[in-house]
Amino acid sequence: MAHNFQNLEIWKRGCVLTEKTYAAFKGSTEYELKSQMVRSALSIPSNIAEAIGKEE
């Protein structure tokens, strides 16, 4: 049975976290910190999507 990760609440929340993290550091001069935080937040929905794709 095919799963649609976009319907998962955890995936949706991960996307919201990514957007909020990016917004929080928008215009920041702390590039390294901003980059790491955005990558960390983005890894949540990305890993969920990847895991679902491997199941199919």
C-alpha cells in the first residue's frame, strides 16, 4: 500500500518548523549558525519523505 507522507502530521509540522527556523534567522549575520539550524530543521520532513519512498 502506497503511503503519502504529505498527509502525515509529523511531516507537516517539520515543514512548519523549517519555515519558522528560516524566518527566525532571516537577515542574520551568523551564517554558519543559520545554515546549520535550517539544515537541521529541513532534515525532519526530508528524512520522513525518504523513508516512505523506501517502503514503496
